[in-house]
Amino acid sequence: MRYWVASLSMCALASLSVTPASASECLHGEDALGVSRVLHVDTSNGPLFGTLQYGKTLDLGPKEVVLTFDDGPHPHTTQRVLAALKKECVKATFFPVGTMAEQYSEVLQMIAEDGHTIGAHTWSHRNVERLSKARATKQIERGFRAIDAAADVQIAPFFRFPGLNDSKAMMAYAARRGYAIFSTDVSSDDWRGIGARTIIRRTMARLNRQKRGIILFHDTKYATAAALPAFLKALKSSGYKIVHIVPDQTYEALKSVEPGEPEAATVAGLTAAELAGGKKADASLQR
Ligand SMILES: [Zn+2]
């Protein structure tokens, strides 16, 4: 049975709870960072979030942060990330890759069971900026579809471009499709191969300058998994609050995701020439 997990885990109430599931979620309730509020995101018309690229972001107050994790799930690291989040009663947003979700569906389901928001990060982490419209559309739709199938819960119409490499064509497509696009406000640099201490130091320094925002991590990185417990403690000791984002709308699969088939083509706004000649469209989109 599919269900949407969006309920705020109220750590303050954990001690009053009589259900084992709620109690285990917030064992460290009083000392935990917790979730301060849930922010509902209207995804219609493909809103853009993240000052790194778009000059605007989520409606966050001072010291409010949203944690996001890309590229997973991975059995060696994602479970450590989940354990750290659970220990602090924190909810995050994950942007999995379709192939990973399919291969490690049991890990994806753990993310869902913990009540985190799940979006999508394409099928195989291709740079969609360099693909034809047809191929880029397929990367996005196939990714969403695989993650939706593997998660066994209702996923969010939240999307992040691999490498943050967006394209005007795919941003327009996302707007028509009702996918919110997430860039970031604060990069952790965890993809650069730096260690856990450096991740914490850089991220906190950037956050202290920005005072709020979406933070981008990768749940596939060992250093990130290692850094997370101390990073969450640093957030709490510095007075930051966690906001859990959930969508107003739900992801709905297209009947077809094959480029050239009517529904995907219509949504993507593809011309007959583009459908017939992927190579030509590819060249026109490359910078
Ligand atoms: Zn990525």
C-alpha cells in the first residue's frame, strides 16, 4: 500500500508517546536537534530554489536550514546518514538517482520509512544540459519513475539537476510538468574528496555567512556520513533550526516516458524534427 509520509516528528512529544515506533524515532528527544517546522512547497509552474543559481530560495527565516542529500541510496553510507538524522530527530530531503534506487531499493525504503522527503536526480546522473530534449526528458522521467516504483511511497515532484547543470529547455519542461527545481544555498563541498572535519568547518562557515538556506550533501560519501553527527550537533549549538520540506502536490507518472511516444513528447514540447533527429537537437543545446 502506498502512503505519503509527511507527518512532523514531534520530538518534544516523544516522552509522551506510547507507541514504540514514535519512541524509537526520538529516543534522544530532549537533547535532539529536531524539526522546528514543516514547510509546504507548491510545485506548480516549476519554482526554482537556491541562491547559488537562481537568486531566490525557499521561504526560510533566520537560522532555518533544509538538509538535502544527493546521489544515493548506497548501502554503505546512506544507512549511516539515516542513523545520524534519526538520532537527532531530523527530517531531510533526498534526491536519489534512478539506477541507485533500483539497485538498492531496500535502502530507499528505509529513507521512506524514516519519513524523509524523496525527490529525484535523473535516471543515471547524466549531464542533461548536454543531452537532446528527448534524451534529457527521458533521463528525468525515467529517474522519477524508477524512484517512485522502488520507494513504495508517494514521492515528491522535487528535482535536482546532476552537477546542478540545468538547461533552459529542461527548466521549461519542469515548469510544465510541475517539478520544483532545487539548486542550493550552501554547498558542503563534500563531492571534492575532503574529510569530515573540513566538511563541517566549510559548511558552518558558509552557513554562518548566509544565516539560512538549503544545504547540499551527498549521502554516497563516507566523509559526509562521518561528519553528520558532529555537524548536526554544531547546528544545534549554533542555534540553527531544521525545516522539513514537503510538497503540496504529488508526483504523477507519465503513461509513457519514451521520447517519441505521444504523451512524453507533448509534455516536453518537442517538435517532430527534434524527435526524429536527436543528434541535431543535441548539438544545438551544447554550449
Ligand atoms: Zn548528483
